[in-house]
Amino acid sequence: MKKTVKREMSDMLKKSWISDIENIKDLDILEKETQKYLKILKTLSEMYDREGEQSNQPKNEELKREKDEKDLFIFSRKLNGGMGLDKHYEEVVYVPEKIVRQLELRHGDVFKCEKNVLKGGKDYFEKLENQTKPVEIEENSIIEYDYVVVGYDETLKRYVCNEQYGDNGLVSIPTWLIHEQDISKFNLKEGDVVSAARMSDRNIVRIRWKYNTDDVIPTPKPKKATEYKEKTFQNLFEEQEEFYGLNIGIFGAETYICNYIKEVEKRGGHVNYTDSDVRSQIEKVVSQSDIIVIPILQTSHTKAELAKDGAKRSGKPFVILKTNGKTNFVRQVMNCIEEHNLKCEVSK
């Protein structure tokens, strides 16, 4: 019903009502007529309101869809951090390197960003799986280097990267110059271990991340074939009782803790967890655990140091996670169990 029609009908009813008020002398009759007018006017109003809601529903759904799409971006990796592209291919959202590492964002991933919704006016980021991309993005020409060692070349008088930790330990790589600005930004010195990247046509790398050298993967020790059995990705997630009876202490990892708990419990283990920086709480979790897990990208420096010190004092093995995926988490804990010959109880 159009608004003008409703108004015309309402005016006509009100005029008729006024006329009855002026002409009807019997109050009982007038009361009955008044109730009729009120009922008709109320019904008229409700009919208009329902039609208005129905007509606005598609519009409201469209506005909601536009809002949802407005919060979706495709990730474009940069030498440091990245940018979120909207459907117009415009770079509208900056993604800090810390967020890139926490969410394990890769070039072309879709993510959600809500501005200024977290404490302190910080933005909320969330990686979205199996999400239709708002735009298609071309491959970039960035070459990445993880766990490379900072050195100093006396001939060039420059800081360089020419060694890298890998599966075969510390190996030599081509010499790449480190950008001068990053030397002061990260307070780099010889021996530091960093994550770096460069454009394919440049010989200068930019530093993305500086690791705590106490937490970096050491040079692997050679093992006898009978001492270590390589586990495939498939049987890593098929075997169900590798952690049976073990208590795994985890500190921080607020974004990934649910995945970690699930992986431990389905293997028969138990998780002791805290996100507290209080020494007594951290030491309590250490004392109750057989293995200590410290995800350095998702925990505070204080929490990491207290947990590591507690593990060393109590003689308990600890694992430093440098990436947040559950595959790496399970593999690192299993390696720790084998290395320290920890015995799991057998389920009944």
C-alpha cells in the first residue's frame, strides 16, 4: 500500500469519526463506533508497516552483503608485511608483518579486516578459507629466505646474508646485501638470524623478522637410521595415541590453541595452558607438564622467557615453535618425544 493511499484513507476515516462525535448523542453508541474507527485505523497502520518491512528486506540484505564484501580483501605480499586489495584492485589495508606471520598469510589469500574494533583502536584480521576471491591477483616476483644468518663482509664493508639454516644444517647461499635502513631498524649484528626477502631482479634483501637466537632451530645432529623413523604427513595424522598419558604445557598461542588442544587430545594427551604473564601461574603449568611448548610468534617475551627458564630448571624438554601450523606443532612434539625418549602410557 502506498503511503499516499494510507494517508487518504486515514484522513477520510478521521473525518467520518469526527462527524459521528458531533452528531451521535447516545454515548454507548458513540463508544462502539469509536472502537470500530480505532480498530480500522490500527489495522490500516499495521498493513502499511508490514509492507514497508517486506519492501525494505531486499534492500537490507543488499546493504549487509555490501558491508560484508567491503570487509573482504585479497592479500598482496610485500617485502615486509603486505596490503589488502579490494574489488577495485586498490591497496586499501596495510597488514603488518606480525599479523602475516600469526595468520600464515600467503600471496593471494582472502582475509577479513574490521577497522578499530580491538582494544586500543587496533584492527581485527582473520584469514578466510575456501572464500571466493573479491579479485584475482597476479603472482609476485618476491624471493623469500627464512632463517638466514647476518654476516659482515670486510671487502664490501656491508652487512650481508650468505648462510641459511635448513634441513641439512647451516649451508652457504649466494651473498645478498642487507638494506641499510634495516640495519638500524632491527639493530642487526653478526650472527643474528632473520627472515628476509628480495625482488627477483635485485641483490638487496629487506629484513622481515629478527629471531631470538636462543629460539632458532640449531644445526641438526646426525642420527642413525635405527634411531629415527621418518614419519609421512599421512601417518602423522592417522596415528592416534602418540601422546597418550603425556601432559603438554602450552603458553600463549591464543589464535591456534584450540587446534593444538584438539591434536593433543585425539592422540590421548592432555594440554595444560595459560596466557598469563604471572610467574607463579607459568611455573604451575610447567610443573604439571611433561613437555613445554612455546609458540614464539604468539606469546609475549616475558611468558616465553619464564616458561623456558622454568623448563630448564626442572629439567623438562621444551619445544620452540617458529611457525603456527598444527602440522608443525604435532611434528615438533613427536620429535621431542623421540629425542628425549619419553614413554607414553598404553591405552587400555
